Amino acid sequence: MSDLTHIDAKGAAHMVDVSGKVETTRQAIAAGRIDMSPEAAKAIVEGNAKKGDVLGVARIAGIMAAKKTSDLIPLCHPLQISKVTLDLEADRKGVTATATVRISGQTGVEMEALTAVSVALLTVYDMAKALDKGMIIRDIRLIEKTGGKSGDWRAETA
């Protein structure tokens, strides 16, 4: 069991000690999508959803979520995030969310980027559910990460 990073010699879960790691600039990009009816998508694009500015609220929710990731995901380190951007692109069939998170630190920000996308899309759902309860959140994934000991990584098909 000692080869597992989040399990101690006795098999108990623990937070990894990153104090010996070199501080580097690290960045992660994640993306996801919510599909919906053309009527719901049109209301979002035109700003006619009853709950208000769906994309604006979802953007703020995603940014806030990135900053709170360690409160949501067990064993994640609380981080001093340098930058979070949340891009939301609406089209006739839904919304695509892309989050970029950057830090100068000792551990990566993949979970923060994934959390930002997830919460942004959940917020879109919440704000538009009166228009379409059958919306589908899908394809949330890491697109790219840079920095750190393991080096750079990019999804094969982005």
C-alpha cells in the first residue's frame, strides 16, 4: 500500500506532503458541456431566462468553486490561486464551459479547473431548469496541464 500517494503505511487516507516539492508555475484547462433544448439555449443567449443572466452567474459560480475546491474534494490542498478564467460559449443547442486555472505553487490545479467547469454547468442547469429539465451535462474533462514534476500533458483530442 505504500506506493499509493494518498494512503499511509497502515492503509489510512491522508493528504500528501508537498512541502518538499519545488514551487513552479502550474496551469490546468478543463472543459465540459451542457446540452439543452433550442428554446432554452435561445433564452440564455438572448438573456430572457427568468432567473436572469445565466452565463454571468455561472461564470462567477465556477470561479468561486475553483477557489473552494479543497472544501469539496477530500485530500485536496487549499491553494492560493493566481488566476481563474471561465469561458462560457452558448450556441443553439447548449453551453460549453472552459476553465483555466493557474498557480505558482507545489501542487497542480487540475481539480480546481474540473470543479470550476462542473459548478458552472450545474449553475446553468439550475438557472434554466424551468425551461428544460432534461438538460444533459457531459464530457467534463481535463484538456491540458502544465508545470510540475510530471511535466506537461494534453488530451489527445481536445
